[in-house]
Amino acid sequence: MLRNVLGFMATLKASVLLIAFCLPVPASTAQKRCADVPIDVTAASQEELHLACAAAKAALKKLGRCGLDVSRRLQIHIKRDVRHPFGGPIFGLFMVEHERILVTRLANIPALAVGTPYSKVPPLELYRSLIVHEVIHSVLHQNAAGKMMSQVASEYLAYALQIESLTPAVRKTFLKSMPTGGRVDDLIFSDIMLSFNPYVFAARAYQHFGASADRCGRIRSLLKGEMTFIAAAKDYM
């Protein structure tokens, strides 16, 4: 009996070692504390570390002009694969419960953009804009004065500043690929609009936010939940 048990244990150990040997080895990661800004980045390449710091710094500068500060260091993790909690691979997301930003690897961008309006945006430029998007979510979360911002309000500003971060020529090309219609001032942003076509939502958010005479005032209204252009769930149920 003991011999059988020892034989089984030896076989099991060998199997475990074989499985471990066959599994892919995770890519090595590096960490960087971005200079002059309260941001930590974890990534597998120096290029991604640099890109994340530069894009996040640009986002913080924009929000800083309106008095939005960061009270806790932002954590950006560049991952080999980022997945939606209820779906497949995505560009990135902000994990509210952990206050952590997840962004996919730069190499994944072209494949994820195929078949979408983002395919018209150069991968490197799109990548920077996606980091800006998620950083905006994180900063808004820290500045919401203990209140939970609606998803639509947060996405409105994140998309507006993401599209604004594109170079003028690329932004123009992206906007030209979107359908036109209706006055910008008359737009109402809702969950339905966001889920139906997030790219149109992004374009309209950029146009609507850019048309504001008081952009900082609009951001303060978003944080307070005082904006007539954001539909509450009860408004369309």
C-alpha cells in the first residue's frame, strides 16, 4: 500500500512539474513612478511605461486647470489581456473598487480596433488616448465628493477628453466617420446612447463639451450631478 501511495505521489509530482513546464511564462514586468505626477505604472516594456506616464500626465494637466486634484496615487497596470467583466477582450477599464486602471498591451490595439471607427486612428495615438480616457475616470472618482457619479456622466467627460487628446488631423478623420444630425446643444446623453454606439457617444461628447463656454463649470456640474444634458435612468425607463 505504501509503495503504491509513494508511486502515486511521484507520478503526481512529475505531472505537476510537466504542466508547470508547459505553461507560458508570464512576461517580465517593470514598475515606474512617473516624474512630477502621483502615478505608478506597471508594464512589460519601457515604451509602455513611458507612454502611460506621458498620457496620464497630459490628462492630469487638463483636469488640474479646473481644480481637480489627485488625493491618492493613481495605479496604472498595462496587462497582456484586459477583459470586460461580462464579455471578451477590451481596450481598458477603471476598477472602481480597487481604484486601479487596467489597459491592454500596445501590441493588442490594432486587432481590437479592427471593424471599429478606431481603426482609422494610428495605434500609438489611439493607445495614448485610451490611457487618457481611463485616467479621467480615476480622477473623477476621487473628486466626486463621496458621491457615486453616474456612468454616463463619467463616460461623457472621459470620451470628450479622449477625443480631444487626438491630434487635429486624426480627430477630424475620426469625427468625419461618424453620422451627423441634430444640434449639439440639444443632445441628451444616456445609457442607451452609450450602449448602442459608444463611438458616436464619444464624438458627440467631444463636440458638446467643446462647445461649452465654461468647461470647468461643466465639469463641476458633472461632479455634483447637476446637468440637464445627462439623462437619469428614470428618464427613459
